[in-house]
Amino acid sequence: MRQSLTITRLGAQGDGVAETPAGPVFAPLTLAGEVIEAEVRDGRAEDIRRLTDSPERIAPVSPHYGDCGGCSLQHWAPAPYLAWKREQVRLALFREGLETEIADTVATAPGTRRRLALHARRGPNGRTLLGFKARRSWRLVEVTACPVADPRLVRAFPALAEVATPFLEHPKSAPTLHVTWTLTGLDVDVTGVERRSGGLSRDGQMRAIEAAGRADLARLSLAGETLMMARPPQVAFGPATITLPAGAFLQASPEAEAAMVQRAVAAVAGARRIADLFCGAGTFTLPLATVAPVLAADASAEGIAALKAGAAAASGLKPVTAEARDLFRRPLSPQDLKGVEAVVFDPPRVGALEQTRQIAASGASVVVGVSCNPATFARDARVLVDAGFRLETVTPIDQFLWSAHIELVAVFRR
């Protein structure tokens, strides 16, 4: 039975929410104030027909909007969309009893995302399809345009489909191409290839390498193992240039990365020694080393090696000491942080509760928290505030445009 529903707000995942006697109903691709007619199953609206439109609704720019699982907020005008992201950060802090100045959300322009995860599947006619998963489904939506992506990535889609084809040789393989635009060209790491049956055959590897050559890839790797490298894939972190390890983490948008780095560097000005924890390959470490000597740590040995090589080849940097260390199993202690006046930490989505406790007990006077999850950030922030830090400011960063995903940079001072 179809129901008429009025959307009253947007939930944390960006779906519209209608309050009903049976509980909240979540309706994707809707906005507050809209009236819809839909089938309701297990608290979700399906087969939605909008009866009224919000004045904040705008025309989406992607031809795949509504089918593709990405860009779920592309129909929302920029100002209220960015304000909603700021409000999500405020709510996360409020749940932990925290209040502070929250800056306006830093916007990211379309066409600037340098990283994509493209799924490859065999089409009904044998053609290789490349794209993203449909909303709440394993079905693949073939993508021919992507307004969030760097246009150089989009232009490479046909060549990347050719590169993907050899990885489909086993019927159980579901390859994903992790594609990154670097200073020296495209870097592609492929995951999701069936391994129990022996993995990619020698013939498949050769066909993939040949296709990578025709596509002029800088590097092609399979689950982090290099298959071919025409040129080292390189990115710049501050004054240093590093060669990305295969499959390494990299911020999705250079614009968002620059906004986060600028705020971190400004916050630690005057510090005589800095620690950068969960440092990866040096996104923050190398710019921070223009300010003071840096102690860096991350679980990725390959990332630490790339960071060290980049620091050694750069000029004008203060000394960098870098250690491959699992900060969840072995967080840096106050003794390890002795002499450190400022700490920058950028953990994964789960946050870094135990490492935060060690930072709180250290002698650091400034802490910069970078996070991709406001909820775990707020939990960790509570630890610092309880230890005598003041949460000075939080800046939301809209790195993943038109999604519910929120990045942030926060500054704490004793």
C-alpha cells in the first residue's frame, strides 16, 4: 500500500526522514519540506513519487544521478547543503557534550577528485563495463561521465575498461580499479581478482600489461604488487615529491588536502618539535617539516619508506624521523612524545581512542585532529577536553562532493 509522507529533515546519511506513527521512514533523494508518495518497507520509502518540491531542490548535473550510488545530494542547492554538513559536525560534538566555534564548511569544486574506485563487470554482450554500484545494490551502473572527477580520469574510462578486461578471466572475479591521477600519469591498483583458483594467469597478466601500455599508465598493480611501471607515480606534499606506494592512501581531492594541510600548518606555528601520527606517506609530515622537526609514525612500512625518500630528496626541510608502527597496538606513549610540543593525527574512520589518551597525557600544548568521521572524532575530542585541552575551532571540509561524507580539521590547545 502506498503512503503519503512529509519529509521533515535529513538524516546523517543524507536521506530524507518522514516521522510516522510506526517510526521514522527514510526516503533517498528527497529534501525537507517535500511531500512524497511511496511504498514503505522496513522503514524505507521505495518507488518514490514526489508530490511537492523543496525550494532548495536544484537540477542534478550527472546523467547517472538517481541510479548511480554516488552523489546522493546532488539535487540540493549549495548553501543549505554545506550548512547541513556543518550541522552534522555540531550534532556529533553536542552528543559528547562539546561546544566550540565551527567554521563554515569548506567547499570543493566539481571536477577536482583525483581518485576513483571503478568496478568492472562483463556486460551481456561480452563488453567490459566500468562504473559504480547502484544505490543499495550490487548492480553495476556503467558510467560515461562523472562531474566530481578530474576530467582526465573521465577521458581515460574507455582505456581503463580495456585494462580491466584481462582481470575478468575468472567468472568469480569482481575487479575494482583504484585509479589515481598523479603528476606522472595514471596509477591503477586492481583488487577483487579471484585468488583461490590461482589468481590472474600469466597470459592475463601479459594482456593487462599490454593494455596498460596502450593506456599510457604510469603504473599498474594487482593488490599492491606491481605488474608494470612506465614511470614512478608521484605526488607533491609541500616542498617534497614522493613516489606513491602501490595501493597507498591519498586524499581524494588536492583542493581538500590543501585546505586541511594549510590549517594544520598554521595551528602548529612556533612549535619546536611536532609529531604526525597516522602519517601515511607524508601528506602532513612534509609540509609540517617546513615549521619544525617532525616525528612521524604509521602502520604502513611502504608509506614510511616513501616518506623518508621524499624527505631526503627535498630541500629546506627540518629533520624528519619516521617509524613504521601500528598505533592501535602500540600507540606512542608520553615518553615517546617527550619534547613534542604539537601533535597532528589523522586516523582512519574508527578514530584513535587509545592513541588520543596517550596524547592527552603527553606534554604537547597543541593538537590538530583530522578526521573523516565526526562521531569518532567527537568521542576522541572528549578525551582531550577532559585532560585540559580547549577545543578551539573545527572546520568541516567537503572533500566528497554531494555525498553525506564529512571531513574535518580541529585545533586543540592546553
